Amino acid sequence: MALPFPKKPYRTHGGVAVPHHKNTAALPTREMPPPKRVVIPMQQHIGAACEPLVKRGDHVLLGQCIGDSDAPLATPIHASVSGDVAEVGQVFISGSEPAVAVVIESDGKMERDPGNVPPAPVHDRFQLAAAARAAGLVGLGGAGFPVHAKLSVAPDKTVDTLIVNAAECEPYVTSDHREALENGKNVLDGIYKVKEILGVHRVIIAVEDNKPDAIRELSRIADNPALDPNDEVRVLTLKSRYPQGAEKVLIQACTGRKVPVGGLPVDVNCLVMNIASISFLASYLRTGFPLTLKRVTVDGPAVAHPQNVIVPIGTPIRDVMEFCGGYKAPAKKLLMGGPMMGIALYTDELPILKQNNAVLAFDDRAAAEPAPTDCIRCGSCVAACPMNLMPLKLEKAALRRDAAALKALDVLTCMECGSCAYACPAGRQLVQAIRLGKALVHNAGR
Amino acid sequence: MEKKIVSSSPHFHSGRTTQRIMLDVIIGLSPAMIAAVVLFGIRAAVLILTCVAACVASEALSRRVMKRSQTVGDLSCVVTGILLALNLPVSIHPLIAVFGSVAAIVVVKQMFGGIGQNFVNPALTARIILMNSFPSRMTHWTAPGTAFGADAVTTATPLGLLQEGTGELPGYWDLFLGRTGGCLGETCALAILIGGAYLLLRRVISPVIPVTYLCTAAALSALLGRDPLFEVLSGGLLLGAFFMATDYTTSPVYWKARVVFAAGCGVLTVLIRAFGSLPEGVSYSIVLMNILTPLIERAVKPRTFGKPKAGRKAGDPHAA
């Protein structure tokens, strides 16, 4: 029995109306020439760090595997330029432990590794997961969860709905939008591969209604009987309300199901993949060429020529900014990711990572933050929380270091989307306090 | 190297401020203030200004004495001043109004830690303090449209008339336009509704509390054989429902808890009006429910996303 497609999205709780600033949506993506050197950290996302497989002085080819690990959540890392390894050193990425990094001086030839040939045709979920791993693929929407782990659906679980996440609810970011416009056919190829191998007959491509051209383009492909004969792929237009693209909120909007506390999408028979990830999977299966390039939105009030750029992974942000005309005002704040969940960087020497979807540079004005005043108990944070938490109580409990109260208030369910702090008229640092609260609960559990 | 700002996400803010919210409340109270001056004359304006000035001065002084950051700029003390004035009879002596203002700001608000910390509404509590300290002056009502002074006409409030059972009750139009005796800001339903609509439109308040409060009060009045429309339009009910029960600090933050809170206000108001020795019960009902707010918040909590309903099997993924 085929599952019906929702005609309109299901109701979701909370969220905030953020300004869109999708300034780069109409501009075609430009490809950046290879940089002089790339810095490729051996830890780019959740999971264990990779061991570098090259040493100083080695000559590497484009697409050559330079780091790997046996840990379950690790994915191999590939050279994004051809050239010589200048150094295997350390890099400090904001918000994480120092990581080992391989620095490659480019020889400018972009000579490809001949070992990267198309993989043997995949027939089951294990082969598909293995291919995703070999490609070095992680969720390209920003979180960077390894795709092979997602695709390794436990044998006792079934997936009846594949959701392709093209909601892109973060302000400024348009890299998924451009993927939909420039690579729509590839997206459908990827969808068909995944859905056939996982036996899914309902695929929902979820897009916020502020991207009408992307909805048109994806619908044109998904509604074409020649491409989608059994009509198993459809586009669902979501309301533009942050954070519609957050996994749990997205699943609720598309299916009405709620992922249980501490659970995974597969617990409600869903698989969510970012549009760029699924598109890349299709091209990997066709070409065998691993993940070395990333489409990144470069924007913000301090950037001279905002646009989407296809960048070799490991390119220092400074080079990307220079490619975009440099800074037109001093960059007071530099963000990796969108303004709601992105990480503030301390320097533009840091490299682009696999899962980066945007680099934003804020001028003085955009970087200014409200000075916190006393909580007035207005309840805006409670109304804004998509997880139905009480951020004001979480903040209080965190500030008095009360791990038991934090646990009772389900602090670990918070996904740090920032809706509460965005809405707070007292300008309180709610997310920061909640992060502290999570650490307190983790430490208390030890 | 030029230093960058490194801070926790989010890096965007809505731009809403406490000050802007309080300014919106002041704008929302303007129709009622204008109506008060039109109905009761220039003395109403003097009383409003007196209360505001006394509240601002009390706030500034107590913050300074306590060596705490100055919070006059958030305008919440101005709101308290206006609300207190709108809850006084026009004939009250300005010194009594000053006494009430000091009590509201110093005792009820600042002694508990200032904005966001008081457990009862400062303006309403001050009104109750004045009611008990100066009972006759606080219930000396002047008929609107009569000048203050020798030729002022003494009258009774609609609810007073109803309780006494003497004299003719005012009609709905008189209640709607405010041509009755009562506190400065409570008589003109039209002005309160305009201001309330503004607050709803600006999303400063949600409709949950006023709608629940008014509906509960109307329904219970009807049940007790009282005229629901008369009850809603008379006394402080409308002013209380839109401007006092919706006070952020002293009402619950979660909407379902707000329903319980507002329903409690409605029930208490009607019970006091019908069975109490006082003709009016809005102030006491709201303050009593203020006190119950922490308990309501303990009992009625939002259910975390993905948590099974109590009684349902844990881990049921389709628990909606």
C-alpha cells in the first residue's frame, strides 16, 4: 500500500520569522581556481579523527585518500589539490579541540588520482553505505553527520519515507538553493539510487516557500513521468519559518511524525538527506570521484561580491574571500555556517570543511549584540522553542549549575537552533547557557 | 591581526527589546488615558502624571540605593505608574497616589529584585494597599463630565449600584463609552478595547489570557443569573483582562498554564462580585492568581517534543 503524499505541510511548533537575506540566490555559482595551499584537518565533523596517511614531502594527487580511520563515524579524507605535502601539523578550529591537519602546496595542475574509478554497481544497502563512505561523504547541510552511518539502517528498522532536505531555513545561505537550480537532474538520480536500494516508495523533497524557482525546477523534474514513472517523488512546499530544516522539525512538517526523545529519524521510519549530499552521492556512483569540492555561500555585509563558490575543501577562508572581491568593510565577525547556528571563527586563516555551506563576514553593525537585561518572563522563548522546552528555566538552572533540574527540563533535547535567543527581548544568551547546561548534565552523569 | 568577535550562536537577534515592549504597552494604554481626561477632566491628567513621576523617581532612587544597574530606561516603571493611576478614583488626593506609587515600586517590585522578579502585579497590589488604607477615599466616585470641585457630582459605580440594588443601572452604551462612575481607566470599554487590539496586533500580548478571562467571567456570570455583557463591560474587568492579568512577570509563560491562570481570574472575579462583600473583585482575583502562578507552572508544563504522553507506552513513535 502506497503512503499518501501530504498536500500541505503538517503543523510544527514554535520557530521564528527570521529575515531571509538570500542575496546570492539568483547568482550562478562560480568555481574557484585551485588555491596555493590547502589545510585539510583530519577531524572535520562528529566522530573520531582520521589518521593521516601521508607525510611531509609526499606528492599527492587530486582525490587521493590522505586520511582514514576504522572508527564507526569516521569518513576518509581526500586531497583537494595535487601537489606536495608541506607539513602535517595542527590547526585550531573554533569550538573544537585542536586537530591534526595535512597542508598541501598545490602544483596548480589538479592532476587526478587515476585510482578513483567508478565503484562497482551497488545492489544493497551495505554496498551503498560503503560507497558513501569511500566517497568521504558527510551531510553537506551543515551538521556533517557521516552519510554511510545514516544509510546503514539497522536490519530491524524500515524506512518508508525519504526526505530530501532543501528547506535551507538559515538566513543568507543559498548553496542548497543553487544546487537545486544547477544540479536538479543529479538530485533525482541520487534519490532514485537511494530509494531503490532502501525500498522506499515515498520521497518528499522539502523546500521553503521563499525559493519559488527551486520549487519550480525540482517539481519539473519530480513531476516528469519519464523521470519519475510511478510518481514516488514529490516536492513539498514548506512555510518559510526558521528552523523548518532542522531534522526533527522537518520530519514533523513532512509526515506529522515526532522523533522520540533521544531517538533517530529511523525510529519513525524516515531518512533525511540534504539535497547536496544526495546529489553528490549520484555523481560519485557515476564518476568514482570523492568529495573534494564544496559549494559555499559567501555573503554578509562585509563581503564585496557575495556569491556561491565551488571551493576545494581545505582552502583558507581568506582565499575564498579574496576570490569574492575581499572585504568591503572590516570583518568584525566571521561565521562558518548561517547566522543562527554558525560558529564564530577567530581568524580567516581557517580552512573550508566538508560540511561548510556558508562563510559569512559581518561588519561592525551586523556583529553588534544586544546587551543582556533581566528576564521579564514574557514567554517568547517558550513560544519560539520548536522542541517545546522552557529556555528561560533552562537558563536559570544552568546558571545555578543545577544538573538535576536541567535533566528534568530535558536540556539534552535542545538542538541549539537559537530561536529562543533570537526572540528574547531581554537579549539573554540563552543558547550559551543551555550549552553550559548540557555540559553540566554530561559531567553529572559520569 | 585584527581581532574578531567570537561568541555563541545565534548571531542574529530579532531587535525586540524590553523597552520597546513597554513603550507599546504605554501606547496601548493611551486611549484609556485620553478617555480618562475626556471623561474626568484635567485632574485625571494630573493624577496620571503624578503616579508616573512618583514611580520613575522611586525606581531610580531604589536602584541607586541598592547599587544596582539603572533600569528606569526600560519604561516598566512608567507602565506601573499609568496602570496605578488608571485604577484610582479621580477625586483621590495626589499624595495618596504618590504613596501608592512608592509602595508599588519600592515594596512590591524592587524589594523582590526588580523587573521580572516581583510575584504580584505592583500596580494592583498598590491599589489593594490603598483600598485598605483609605477605604472611603478609594471608593468616592465622581460622575464623569462634572467638573472637580464644589459642583462635582458624587455617584456610584455600576457594580456598586447593582450590589446596592438601588438606583437605575447604566445602559450598555453608557458602559461602552464610559459614562459611568469608576476608576480613571476602567469606565470606557471602547478605549480599552482599542488599546488591547493594539497590543494583540503588535504581539505584545497573546489573546490567551484576555479571551479566557473574559469568557470564563461571562459564562460564570450567566450561570449565576447575572447579565454577562453588563458584567464584562462594568468595573475593572476589561482593563484587568487586557492590561493587568497579561503582566508577563506575574502570569505563567506557557500558554496552557495561562489558560488555567486566566480561568482562575475569571472564576474568582465573578465569585467576589456575586458573593463577596465588595462590589468588585478584579484586583483581588488577579493578585490571588499571581500568587498561584508558580504552582500552576509546576502543574502545567509543556511536553518536550518527542516525549510520550503520560500513560502512553514509552517509545511509541507515533505518539502525536
